[in-house]
Amino acid sequence: MHVGNARYLKREDLPETAPVFPLTGALLLPGGQLPLNIFEPRYLAMFDAALAGDRLVTMVQPSLVEGEGAVESVRPPLSGIGCIGRITSFAETGDGRYITSLSGICRVRLLEEVGGGHPYRTFKLAPFMTDLSAEDDEGSVNRMELLRVFRAYLDANKLEADWESVERAGNRTLVNSLSMMSPFGPAEKQALLEAPDLKTRAETLIAITEIFLARGFSDSEPVLQ
């Protein structure tokens, strides 16, 4: 996996521990780009430390279901799987915020929280080494079905797409980009993250989108329970 100016090819290329940024509804996938607007002091401190070090931050969702409360607590329960990313762009706004972009490296399992005297949280991580592998499973994706559902979503929302760019995109880029851009809730985003392989992620994305379309984009019911 080549991300920014760095290559991540083996376990030794990744840290044993990394800071964790919990954010409901945010999805970072290997090879994907996630823009972030950082303004809370604890996360400003996190990004300061990451920029001074290996530039790595782990995105993870709080594990509470929407409506159960406490999602905004300082130390919410976290989902067991997230994605570690490298800061590949960074800008200061002049009003105390950072505008950054994380590039996904690989999914990780959160093992154990470790102390360190920081205002942010840090965890020991177990990376999904298959995400770094050069093995290619793009051919397993039903691209025709994926594009059919994507077009149906655009038509239902009266949206347009740059079809020339879509046609040029490889299956991995297409599946992961559409997953990250999808308007689904935290449960759906977590299901897409935890899909064991690209084929399953594509099938999950297709199934969720079809249910979403069938329900007429109702916000009253989550797609996944």
C-alpha cells in the first residue's frame, strides 16, 4: 500500500499503538480519502502529535446506536474495528481549526487502550494485513450491478456523475469511494467497513442501496439494526 510519501507493506511498517479519532458516521477505507475539519482542542492536540511523528491516526465509530445517548461523551464505547490513515494534506484556517485529509492504509482491530497522559485516546492495534497485500480481487466485483444501483441512486436524487471518471476507475477504487460517499447511517457504514473482502463490500453496498431506494429515502428507520 503506497500512501502519500510512505509505503506500508508489512507489519513493521505500522505502529503497535496509534491515536484514535472517534467520529459517528465517518468511514475511512484503505485507499480512500477522508476530509476532516478539526476544531476540538483534544483532536487538535492529536493531529499536532501525529504531524510531529508518523502522521498516523485511526478513525473509528463510537459503538452506541443512534438515540441511545452519550455518543458525544469524552470516552464513548468504540466499535472494535476502524481504519488507520495517514495525514496527506493539512492546512490551518486562521481561526483555530485544521482542515486535513486522511488517506486510508488498512483496517485495524482495537485491542487495548493505553495511557499516555494525552487528552485523546490511544489503542494497541492489530492490522488487517490482507489490506496491504498486492493480491487483487477486483475481478470478483459485479461491476455492472454496482453501476446499475449507483445510477438508480443518482436518478432518484436527480444527481449527475462524471461518468468518464467512473468508467476509468478500477473496481477497488469504485467500491471503496462509493462506500465512503454513501449517505447511510453508522450501522451501514460499519457493515461496509467490516466486509471481509472487496466482493462482499460491493454486495453489501448494492443490497443497502436497494433497500434504501425501496424505502424512499426514509429517515425514520435505519437500514440495519
